[in-house]
Amino acid sequence: MNDSFRDLKARVRRLDEVLSAGAAANVEFAQALSQAHRALRRGDRSRAPTAELETLVQRAEALASRAG
């Protein structure tokens, strides 16, 4: 697995923890995280993450920080 991809997976795991810790009421954040999960599953782990995948994770992170 590519190191950049591994980093993105770790970031998404941290966001999962935020979601389970109480941000589940924030529907927009939950949807953004779900989109990031789907993109991770579709991604080619042998290559660098696409700009789309990076953007989806950044969006979920931004919503998580707003959620609290």
C-alpha cells in the first residue's frame, strides 16, 4: 500500500472516531465521511491518492472541525 494512501486511511479512521463520539447528529459530516469511505474503497492503493479522494477527506475534516 502506498504511504499517502495509508495516511488517508488513518485520517478517515480518526474521522470515524469523531463520528462515533457524537457528531452523528451532523448529517452533512456523516454524508461527507461516507463519500470518503466509498472513494477509499474504489481507490487504487498502489498509486498516489487522486485529487478527488484528497478533497473528499479534507471536506470531511473541515465539517468535523465545525461539528465540534
